[in-house]
Amino acid sequence: MPVEWFASLDHVTQALAATLLTWLMTAAGASLVFLFRDINKRLLDALMGFAAGVMLAASVWSLLLPALAMPGSIGLPSWAVVSAGFMAGGVFLWCIDSFLPHLHVGFSMEEAEGIRTGWRRSTLLVLALTLHNIPEGLAIGVAFAALAAGSPSASLAGAVSLAIGIGIQNIPEGLAVAAPLRKDGMSRMKSFWYGQLSGVVEPVAAATGSAWAVSILGALPLALSFAAGAMIYVVVEELIPESQHDKHTHVATFGLMLGFVVMMVLDVALG
């Protein structure tokens, strides 16, 4: 019964519901600060590597391959549309990365990126994870849009598996914000609050991406590849450097490989 009810919802509502779940998973990760004051940095690096692996696999199996399977638009072959969308997604995140003030996990305040501000460390950490979550929300939104458009390469199970995979990797992302703040002496409640706050953007990005992808004729392959490009940018620019920053390279690398396999299995088995 719940499956039939969920399938009967419109694509924007489905995307919102799915990303509310991923937001809760972010909150679940942040809530670990109620149990621990400090998190082993080696473990945190492994978890960040895991998150990177999930995003890499999701970009390929859930976004790029379905986009390539769709007919091209405006007289162009599918590979040309997908290539353009992929690069546009990377440029979009690069623009946000260049202007949005943010601080990556494990880095000092002097290494903050974007426009210089006097904002606190907690705000900059939340904005860094918010940057991660924009393409994740977009990816879920366009996956449900592809299903609504009747794309033969899309399925409800595939869109749900994407949301599950992103939700799983949101657990270490929520922890990655909350744990450093708790270690710096912030209260458990405040650390949790800032940790879960980064997930708020996912439902917004999902609803926007889902509505846009079906409102423009032929936009689906472009939207899917755009989300993939944005996610790959985040992985290479943000997640991998964060996971490798403290020289736990082997642990972080195997974490990435495990995350890749988990998302690949989820997508192939369920999708």
C-alpha cells in the first residue's frame, strides 16, 4: 500500500518526500554528537571517502547512463547533449564555490574559500556541506522527473535507490559538521543543529530540479547530466581533498571504493 501511494504522487512531491528522508539521514549523522564528544579522524576520513564513492557511482549509474540512453534534443546526438550538460554542471558548482564563503572539514579558518567574511567557523562549515548537498538534491529531483516523463531508462526503484544511496552518505556528512564543532567546545545541541542544517537545501534543490526538468521539452538528458557534472565537481574539489587532508590516504581510498560498490549494487539491484 505505501508503494502504491508513493507512486501515485506527482514527481515534485516524490522528490520532496525522498529528500526529506535524506535530510533526516543528515540529522541522524549529526545526532551522533550526543553519544561521542570526539570522532576518530581516521574513521571520519573513511566515511568522507565513502560519501565520495557513493556520489561517483550515482553520477554514472543513476544519471549519466540513463541520460545517454535518451534521445538527443534540438537535433543533437545524446552524447553531445550529455557532454554539454555535464560540463555546465561543473561550471555551475565552480561559480558557487568561488563566491560562497565556506570552510572544509579539517581545514583552518585561514583556508576558508569564497568571498572573505567575518562569519563564524560553524556557519562556514555548514555552508561547505550545503554546497555538497545542492547537486545531491538536484540529482534526486531529476531522477523522479525522468520517471514522470516516461523515460524507458527510468524507474521508481531506480529513483528510490538513488535517494537511499545519497541518504546513506549524508550520515557522515552530517557528522562531519557536528563533530568538529563539538570538539571545539560547542554544546551537543548546537553542534547537532548546525550539522543537520546543511541538509535543508536538498528538498529545495530537488523540487526545483524536478520541476525544471519536465517543464522544458527535451531537457531531461541535459538535467541528468548537469546534476552528474555538479556531483563530480563536488567529489573532486571537495570530498576527496577533505578525506585525504590528514594523510589517511589508504583508509579514505578504500572508503571511496566501498561507497562506489554500495551505490552501484543499490542501483543495479533495485533499479
